[in-house]
Amino acid sequence: MSELILKAQELDAADELAALRGKFVLDTVADPADLSGHAGDGDGAGVYLDGNSLGALPAAVPAHVDDVVRRQWGSLRIRSWDESGWWTAPERIGDRIAPLVGAAAGQIVVGDSTSVNVFKALVAAVRMAGEGQDGQDGRDGRDEILVDATTFPTDGYIAGSAARMTGCSLRPVTPSEVPGALSDRTAAVLLNHVDYRTGRLHDLPGLTAAVHEAGAYAVWDLCHSAGALPVGLDEHGVDLAVGCTYKYLNGGPGSPAYLYVRRDLQPRFDSPLPGWNSHAEPFGMRPEYTPAPGALRGRVGTPDILSMLALEAALEVWDGVTIESVRAKSLALTDFFLECVAAYVPEGRVESLTPAAHAERGSQIALRCPDAGDVMKRLIENGVVGDFRHPDVLRFGFTPLYVGFGDVERAGRVLGDVLLS
């Protein structure tokens, strides 16, 4: 038995989060170790390293969804808006997410997609910049939006639309270029906390401070950080933030996203998508719009109850878990994976795009590989599930709640065998 297998066993035995694995539905497959002639050193579990795209299913979710469908919808029907708490679900679930991103209660509302929430947040940020810091008209030429040039494409599309709507110009810059690009023209800056391709973690505290120093507003996309590492929204004074819930929060495919509005900015938050659900009197059916107080003004229309309540059940796996313990394990997992890659993969066959420094690393490892598409297909055939990003990137996401060190060793070993064959 190899030293790395023994090390994985020791690390798993000392893992304080190991018991959480049993709270998820994880497939089992034949141990892919036989690809390299190693036999009998695995537990037969498939290795799922794609939680940065879609988290695994928490075991408690199916029964909860069954209750929502059969009892709450099937029996109580419309009474469930009150009796089952459907009406308050967006803010109630937002308060469940809040500790995972370093926010106090009352600042997060759940609903709509990440794209819709990026649009709300960015347009609202530009509108606040147009009012000046004291709420009075004081735009003073703030007619430019900066957007992360390395962002997920949709964020760039939304930023372009928001710029056209608000009469701003759009300037793509890399996160490292933001401090030098800021000026008295800057209204808002849209940034990703973690780069979706490389796994690079950007400096949220420093960049937020720089944006504020320039008199602009910071909007952060947390899709690849929430549930994997500390964010510190309140601590670092982030203005607005959005994120999805189907990656590290394990809410299920298409589960609703969330919107964070810092408490002191809530009275000034002017959503470009006002709806009856965000009205101060939603059942008043008044022709004029008066926004609800607090983060509720981030709501729009009728909540997606089925997916929202599935998310609520999924978040129960976080009870008693600290994000700090998750971050510690995430770094240990990714360190160990890089160690396994160095040991098992032929030298020069892959190149890590993910920073080695912990302060710059999210919870994924991205490897550049010339034939990445074919390699990932073969990995999946052998029970190791990651994903491929065009043209040459293998992505492996490490969700500390259910990924173990044995998984990591097996993934590195199978990757090496695939690249040798």
C-alpha cells in the first residue's frame, strides 16, 4: 500500500467533518484503483469532484420535498402560504445563508437566479452612486462601470445591459487592475470572489476598500466561494453581493440565488425590477410602487417554493458546522490533491492554473492539459467526476462536507493512470 494511501487514511481518521459525508447521497462504483494494478484499497465509492458546478444531494431533501408536495401543496394548498411559512421563506432562508457569508440577519433575501440578482444589484449600485453618498443628487460624472474581465460570461452580459440602461460606459479590467482603473467616474464595480476557471481567490477586503476610497460601490459575485470559505461581507463593508446555492450550498439544480444588501444601504436600494412581492403592501394592489423596508425590497415576484424549500432542507447539513472548519479542510484537500498529482502524474503532463498560496486559492484545482476533454471523459468513465472547461482545463472542485482524503488520493491516482495509458 502506497505512502499516499496511508496518509489519506490518517487524514480521514483525523477529519472532524468526516461524519457529514453520511448526510449526502453519493453514488458507489467499482474501485477505479484496478486501472493501475492496485486492488482492494478503496471503499468502492465514486469520487465526486464537481461540487463547484452542482453540489451532491443532501439525504434529508427528498423526504422534505415529498412533504412540501404532498402535504403542504397537496392538502393544505393555498393555506401553506401562511401555515407552512411559504410567504416568509425568502428572508428566512436568507438568514440561514447569512452566517456562511459573514452577514448578520436581515440582509439577505433568497429568490430569482444569480443573473437576475446581479442585474438588480448592479443597477441599484449605479443608482446609489447617482444620488451621492448622502442620498442627494451628486453623480458628478460617475458614468462608468468596471467589470471583472475574467468573469463568468453571464456577469459580463448583465454588466453590459446594466451599463446601457443607466447610460454608463463599461470597462472590463482584471481584478488586479481595479485599483489603478478606479476614478471619480466610477459608479460601481462588479467582481468575482473566486475565478470560476482557475480557482484563484481575489482580495475581497482590499478591493472593496479601494472601491470605497474612490467613492464607488462594490458588487461581489460569491458563486464559487459561499459555502467553501469565509467571505466576511459585514466585516469588510461589502455593499451588495449575489450568489447561487446549487454549488457548495448543495441546494439542487436551478435552486434560487440570493441577494445581499448591506443594512445601511437598504433604504436607498432602488431595484430595477420592482414587483408585488417587494411592495410595502403586497396585497394592496396599488398602482404606485412603494418598496418594502429592508432586504425585502430585493424580492420581485412569487417565490419558487418547491426549489426554495428544497434548499432550506439542504442547508440543515450546516447545523453546527463553522465555515472556518470547512476552509481548513478545503485547503488541506487541495494541498493533498496537488501532492498526489505531483506523485502520480507524469512530469510536464499537466500544469496547475490554481495559485499555490492559500490566500489566493478557492476550493478547486484547475489543471491545464492539452487533451483535457478526452482526459475528463476517461476520468468519469473510471469513477472520478470533475469537469472540463474549453479549451484545455480540467476542473476539480472540493466540497469539504462530503469529499474525503481517500477520494483525493484515488482521484490523483486515476488521473495519473489515465495520462500514462
